[in-house]
Amino acid sequence: MNSAIIIIFSNYEKEINDLDKENLLTLNTSKVCFVNNARKDNTLNLLKEIKLESKNNISIVDIKYDRGVKSALKSGVRFLLSESEFDFIVYLQSNMLEYLEVLKECLMNFEEINQDDSIVPKRFKRNVLKNVFSIDELFKNESSN
């Protein structure tokens, strides 16, 4: 299953601990996109470090002006879709990094069940965010199956 993860960072440099860094380095998905949402702290440099250390396919989108989370999400989605098509994209904000371990397990479960996309939530609106789901939506859907 071709999946991607978008993580939106907003002044989170000091809160990223070693466990978060390890989880970011070992995400098991086709593509990871970090979005630095117009922050002036050292978050961007930290994201660049993680990208260099990682074996994953990580991209960084650096937004110059903060126009909110939804705008940052759309920027990340547009960037990812310009490179490839994905079955689904999961997004979360940097204050939800504690869920990365659970997200990694969830993504492995998708792979193990023969790429059955029936467990991925469905959206029928035709827009940029059609197959983009928050981590909450993904967990709710998995627990109901």
C-alpha cells in the first residue's frame, strides 16, 4: 500500500525528545513530509538533521508565512502529490508525536492484511484532501474493524 505521512511542525524544537526522533527515523511508509509552518526557532534545522540521518524518503516543506494548519496541510499534500500518487495520506501535528509508535503499528497492520484498503476511511468529496486523514480518523476506523 502506497502511503504517506505529513507532520506539521509549529515551534516544537525543544519538545522533540530522543524517542520522538527515533520514531521519526523509523517510520515505515512510502514517503514522509515534514512541514515547517513558518517557525523561526531551530525546528527546520532539527528536521534537516533527521532527514539526513533517516533511511526513509523524507521531504521538508518550509512555509514562510503562517496561514494556519489547514494551509500547511494543503501545502504538504500538494508537494506529495506532485511527486507520486498515494492510496492514503495520514497527517498529524507535532504535538501528537507520542502517537508515532501506534501509527507505525497501524501502518504495519495495513501491510500485513494484504493491502486491503477497506480499513482505510473513505471520502467522496473531490478535492485536494480527498484521501488525507488525520491520525484520529485512522485510529477510529481501525478500531471499528
